[in-house]
Amino acid sequence: MRIYHYTSLEALALILKNRTIRFNRLDKVDDLEEGNLETGGVKFGKYVFVSCWTEESKENVPLWKMYGGDYGAVRISLHKEMFKEYIISANNIKFTGLHLSGAHKTFFPPKIFINPYLTPFPFYINYNNDVFYKKIVYVDNVISTIQEVHKKNKQKRLEKNQILSDIDPSLYASYKNKRWEFQNESRFIIHFRLNKKIEGENNPYLTFPSDEKIRNQEDLGFDFYDMHLKDEAFDTLEITLSPSVTTGQEVIVESLRKQYAPKAKISQSSLANLVQLK
């Protein structure tokens, strides 16, 4: 299945050159309500990262305007299963202090697991389990909706005695107010959990999720995460030019295509000569 992402010409250049898609921190996105959502006085948005797309193939004027700027915008289209896969071996990787059994496919490179105090999620590759990739649910009241979801799971968390660390932070990236419904958005969602060392344990890799670090809103140390694309992802890349594209911008896009994605297809907007983005 193809999905679509509206972005600037500058961002396109970085995507092509670096062969990555940027995930932005949830409290840095344009919907301010998302970043301010909290539970128990804790804002989880700083631990959640999203890359925003749509499954709608029909061009969307507001998305052109909001995410591409007045000029120089593009819309890229890739197959949903676009990200590079890594094999993590039980022989050389420790995961929050525990040896993995066998080998596993993951979205994250092995080097990220060197730090026992930071755990990325989701660990396993699955595009269809409504965890890594999901369609946004638009509701009248985001706060009450999330509170209701928490209420349904409260007993389970209480039994585990993990009031904070057992909460799935990606939940905060799953709902938006109906005022944003025009976006018809789907998202890739990842999050990072902070761990701490077990007192009295000599093994530095033996850690567990830290409620204290979450309550203190400890920073991760980064505001975005760039996820690498498959080597063959650009072979089926489609680039749609802005309705207001200039001749010079067309030359730039063609130059980028030629250098970084020679098999990519460039097309004019279906809205060309129908709208003026300025």
C-alpha cells in the first residue's frame, strides 16, 4: 500500500541524501494539544516520536499549504513497508539486561542497544499490529478519550505496580481532535523508555523502567530520530510537484532525483492551474 507525505523541497533533499525519514518529538508537532497531554502530572510527549503521512491519494490543499509552504513543496509517496530492517543477534546484544534468545528483526540499528538506560519501542517489526503504524482516531475530546482508555487498563497497571512505566506512551499519539480531521492522517510511532540500574546489581546492563525518571521528566537528549529507509525504497518513489512549482524548483527536484533516486517518478500536481499557494 502506498502512503503520502507532504513536505518542503529542503526536507526532500535531506530524505534523498541521507536515505532517512525524520520522526519528530510529539511535543514539537503543530497540534499543541498533543504535546501537552499528561497523566499523573507527567507529559509523555517528549518520549514519543512520529512521522506523519496520509493514505489519501487525492491531493489535499490544506496539507500542501501547511507542510510544503507557499512554494517549493512536494508530496512524496512510498510503500508503507519502507524502513530498513536489522538483524539483532543474541550473541552480541543485550536488551535491558536480558540476553535475547535467537535472532530478531528490528527497525533499530544494533548500536542503539548499547545504552542500557534507553529502550526503543516497538522492538519487533510489524506494520500491521496498530502499534508502529496506525491511523489517527479523531474525537471530540482527546483528554477524556485517553482518560477512558487509561481507566479501562487501570486495574492491570495497579496489579503490576507500574503506574507510569506500564503506560504505553504511544497512546498519546493515537488520538487528535476532530478539528484536524481534514488531515486524514496515518502515523508511524516510536517511543523511548528510560531505565535505571538495579541497586546492588553489578551487571551494568541489568536495568528496568524508571518511574522516577519519568516523573522528573528527564530528557532523552535528542529532539528527533532519523529512521533509515530500505535500500530499494527509492526504486518506487513517486514525487508530486507543488501546484505552484516554479521552473527552477522543477530543475532542483530533477537534479535530486537524478543523483539520489534515478528510478523515482516525478509528476505534476493535479491541482496545477487550479490553485495558487500563496
